[in-house]
Amino acid sequence: MAYNLFIAYDLINPGQNYEQVKDRIKELGQYYHFQLSLFYVHTTFTPGDAWNHISKALDANDRLAVINAASGIVSNWDYPPVDAINAIWNTP
């Protein structure tokens, strides 16, 4: 089964392993990096499995949200490839 996940995080001092966190998110599957700490990922990982995978790069004081979005449509947002994102969203 495929999931459309929105992943958001806050990395709190000390630590702030931004590159490690981003790499863990990118390992989940097709993604789009919307904002500094917000990703959309189309993946076969369940939300819980995705959370566990990413949390290995977090410190104890960091925050992570993995949100399963059953459906949606994205409009222009700093010129992302809207058609490509919407096509990924609807991939089985």
C-alpha cells in the first residue's frame, strides 16, 4: 500500500542534524521538499514506520510529525512541479 505523508520537524539545540534528518526522509521514497522543515513523501512505509526511520536521526528534544494524507491537491507553492506532485499523489 502507498501512503501520502507530510513530514514536519523542529530540531532543537543542541544537535540539529538537518542533513541526517533530510537524508532519512529522502530514503522513504518519492518526495518534495516544500519548506525548510516540511516534506511531502509518497512511500510504502506506514506512518509509524516512517516515524521510526526518521527518529533515528533525531535528538531526544527534537520534534517530529508524520501525517498521513489520504487525498489532496497542491497548487502553486514557490513554483513546485505541481503536475508531477499531483501525479505522484495519485499513484497506487
